[in-house]
Amino acid sequence: MKCELFRDLLLDYVDGALDADTLVDYRQHYGSCAGCAATQKMIEGQEGMLAALPHPKAPDTLWGRIQHEIADRRMLTSLDRPRLRFGGWAAAAAAALVAVSCVFAVGGRAPRREDPGLPVHVVDISAQPGAPALGRMVPGYENPVPAAPLFDTLLGAGK
Amino acid sequence: MSQFADESPEDSRDREWALVRRHLEGDRDAFRALYEKYRDKVYASALRIVGEASLAEDLAQEIFVKIHDDLRGFKFESRFSTWLYRIAVNHAINKANEIERRGRIRERIAREQPPEPPRGPDADRFADDRVIRAVGELSPKLRAIIALRYLEGLSYSEIAEVLEVSIGTVKSRLFLAHETLRPMMQGLSEEDKA
Amino acid sequence: MKRARAILVIAGFAALGGSIAWGLLGDVAASRDQALLDAIQDAEDAVPFAGVRTIATDHPDGAVTTVLRVRGRGGERHIEFVEARLPGGEIRRPGDKPKRGEMGPFGWMGRIRGIASGRVHGGQMARFRQSGAILQNYRLVRTGREPVAGRDCDRLELRPRSANRASYRLWADVENRFLLRFQVIGAQGGAVFDMSHDTIAFHPTFVPDDFAAPVDVKPAPAPFRIEREALSLEALRGLNYRAWLPAKPPAGFQLRAIERLRARGLFEGISAWYSDGMASVMIVQFRADNPIWVQLKPMLPGFGEGNGGGLVARRIAHAGGTLMNITLEGTEVFVAGQIVGDEMEQLVKSLKAAN
């Protein structure tokens, strides 16, 4: 048996997975090759130490953290589902929403109808005098984490 | 460890599949049961791969949240444990790679160096620390293989399934890990013999 | 503990929808790009520096150029306001009196010598902490070499994968990856922001006073001191007004953080920060019956008129982004984002009650 093959079989040997015939050739090589024998001893020694390492326990705080994050994500995803709402502008679409909500409650896989969203009418006031000053509320690029310039500007204007 | 320690691999697989099904049907205790079974394993593997306790806790949290989210897509073809380890190891390796890129893991290891080796009853723990540090010097991929083999006790074929590589690759990576550990752990084996 | 929760929430959101801030990017090229962005981000903390930078910002009412003297060492920063050139040619320097009615930094900040001094992690470079998210939404292209402030720099571009987004140019020092110039090209073309070093010295000799807070800094008058506190989504349930979040943020944008902002006795609101790694959308909201707001609102251009029945959203759009405002069930909602086009309107239409 050549050293290359011995090395290929080494892990299987340590695992006790070599068949009888291969085992004979393997042991023969082990007895006659100091380098390979040293390699086997090295791996056996390491295996012993690695298997004896302590098994750290997960901290008790972990479950709470997981629960909180799942709850947060649930809330965020629920924004994307049509919800049954009473009063206000959603009243007109309530019938359609009831139908879709029932499907979700039962856990069915009905195709999701596209939510039209709020019936908003957009009024562009960009041309109004003073609008450019208001436009400064859009975050600048000085700070990648915008520090809510809206508040600073609104409070500054209110001074 | 668990009340199910004596059950056969098939029973264990079926029991876990049943828990997954119950979770998908809305049973909130089912996910908790799966979590309790694997929390220490996931945390321990994460710790071996990223090397620091607070990072490992963050990582364990991300992993379990991802498992919770992805359970909807579980195919009941593989064992739950294989699927779980796959997610856990991939996450951990990526996180460890990210830390490696910033070159900070070596600093962390150096900072944790004890001032001098303790003797007597503390000597064992000292040896453990050195072994842990030696493992920390491996690349994240090799750390993962060591964790799956020696911490989780997975067979080569199980590891191959988790990492989605051939059994041959698993063995050659493991061999490479041992060879890389050789100079770092050589002193320890001699101490052992002394 | 609350701050820790907020960070966990952020980490969770960063992982939502497959976009992961840790960078689950498969191929070698992507890893290399990410390593470069990470290196640029690390450089500002890793390389002590001193120099002068000019920041040109394109505003709807004209460009403003600000000159700042800056120093940095580890996590510390010291920034001094040297001068500002306003639209129309006026020059403003420290010690000048602000003009009546002037808003923003040329209001009461004009009297202050040092703008900021203290422990800061980030500035421009904190942006690149989200390198994984950035590369999901932008392509990194190397466009050659160019000197800035006498140093050889690699010129890079971040080109957006979605329409209606700004692109970004970076000039990073060839040797130490320090960001010497940063330019934002608006979605419609044309620079809307340009930070460029006029001078730079690396590893300069600092004196102890270099990072001391300037003595003539006036703290903001007490009523205007803004307290900030990180919040989780769950904590929104405790608010005494409806909080609104978009079911459909713009493509690539994810929720990164929520904060409560308070000016004691005057004002309380929340601010939700969405980003795609480079561009940001801020959603700020507060009770519409806030007494200051009720007084202020009619004085703002375009806000005085009634709604005329029906849901009205006001919009101000310019090259740097869009501002929208809407009142929903007693909550005043402002959405300010560095995006142009329809997506802001879609965002507003998709607002849903989060509590």
C-alpha cells in the first residue's frame, strides 16, 4: 500500500469502517512507514481532544430574543395583507376585504388580489413659493444615517 | 440528553417531521419543542465557527428566525436536522468570513490569551482553551467541518448532506483541518502524554 | 437593553426578504467588491487624518457650498465650519448673525465655531457598513484612476439596479482606501451632492486640544434638545396615536431602524428609516393635533388649504428627492426620500396602521 492510499483510508480506519482485507494492508503499511504512523497518531490524538471539548450551552436569553424578532416580523408582514377595517375610506371596499381575509384565516392558498391601497389624491406643491425651503426636509447626503432633518427644520421654523 | 435518546433514527426523523407539521398547522408549542432540542447544538456550532459568545448568540437568533420563516418551504424529503444544520452552518460560515475579511478574529484571539498557563486542576481547562484557539485559527469552512464532526457527532454522509458536497470532499476537508491543526496542537498531545 | 433590542430588530430587518447585511453573495467577484466597500468604510476609522473638505449640495433654491476643516482619529471626529457660500453669492462665516427666518444650519448654527466634536462612528463611511445590501441593489464599477487632494485614487461607481435612483461616485485612496471624494448623481443626471477633499494629511501629529469640544459651542436651548430612543415595532403598540408604515416600500428598501424623537414639552414623534444601502427614505410622524404643528401648518406653503373631502397627499419633488405629506386618522405623516418618480406615491398609498 502506498502512502497516498493510506492517507485516503486513514479517516475510515479511525472510524472502524475498513473491511477485513483492506485492514490487513493498512496495518502492514502502518507498521512499516514512520511518517504515516505519525500522521495516524496525530489524528487520533486530535480526535480525542476535539471530542472532549466542552459543549457550550445556549444562553437563556436566546428564546426571548427569537420570539421578539418573530413577533416583529409578523407585524411587518401583516402590513402587506388586506385587513378588515371599519369606518373611514375603507368602508367602501369592506366586502372585498372580508372575502380575502376569510381566505387567509382558513389558511387557503387563494391567489392574493392586488391591494389597491389608500385612495390618495396627490397634489404637487413644488412650485409654491417657499416650497424649496420645505424641500430641504429630504435627507441630505452628508450623513448616511439621516438624523431626521424634518424635525430639526420644523422645530427651527417654529422658533 | 432528550427523552428520545433511545429512539431509532427513523423514529427521530418522523417525530421531528410531526413537529414541523404541527408548527405549519399553527401549533405554537411545536416550534418551541424543535428549538429546545437544537438550541445548544446550534449555539455551540455557531460559537465554534465565529469564535465569540455575543456573536454566536446573535447568529443563533438569526438562524432560528430563518428556520421559523423557511419552515413553510420544508420538503419532508430530508431529515429536519440535516436541513437545520445546513442553514446554521451556511449562516455561520458567511458571518465568519465577513469577520475574517476585517481581520479582527486574530486580534480577538490574541486578546483572550491567558497571561500564563495554570497548573493543577485548571490545566485541563487551559488545554481546552488552546484547542479552541487552535480551531479558531482554521478557515471558517474547516471550522464548520470540525464542529459538525466532533461537536455534533455527525457521520460523513450526514455532513456531506448538510454541506451539499461529496463524502470524499468531507473527508479531504477533515484531513486538511487535522493537518492544519497539527503544529498548533502538537505541544498539547505531548503534554497529554507527560 | 432597549438599544440592544433595536439593534436586533435592525439585524432582523436586514435579513428580511433574502437581503442579508452579512453578505450572502456567491461569487468571487461579489466578495471582492464587498471587501473593497468594507475597506473604504474601515479606512475612516483606521487612518488618522486631517484636512479641509468642500461639500457642494444642490438645493431646490440653489447650490450651497460649505467648507469644513476636519480631523479624525479612530472613532473620534472634529469638524469645524469654515465658511458657506449660499445661492446668490452670499458668504457666511462663523460668528455671523443668522438672518431672520433662516432655517437649517445657517440659522442658529452660524454662531458656532466647531460643528461637532466627539466620538462618532461613521460619517460618510458608515454607509458602506451595509455592503451586502448595497451590492444587492447597486453594481460596483471601476472607472479608472484620478488624483484628489494630491493623492492617487481609484474611481468607482455604484450604479443602481432599479430605475429612479441616484448613482454614486467614490474616489478611494489607492494606498489606504480612504474616501477622498464622494459624489451623488441624481436620477435625472447632474450632481446633487459632492464632498471633496481640498487637502488631506494622513497620520498627522495631533495636539491634545485637537479633539476637545470647542469652548464657544452653545448647546441648543433646552426646549429644542431632541431626545432619541430606539424603538422596536412592538413598542409602537404603546403609542397614543396611529403609526403608519408602508406595506410596499420602494424596490430594494428595507426598514433599518425606528426611533422616537422627543423635544420635551413640545413635540413627540417617531421616525422610521428605510434604506437600500445607499439611498434613504425617512418616515416621520406625530399627532396631528400637536399645538405647535396646528399653529405652524397654515403658514407652510401649500398646507393652508383644506382637504376638500377625500385623502390628499402633498408632494414636493426636486432633483435630490421627494417629500410627501398626508394626514391619516389623526396622525401627520411626512415621507422624505432620496428617490424620484412614482415610488414615493406607491409608498404613501401602501401605508398601513402598524399599531
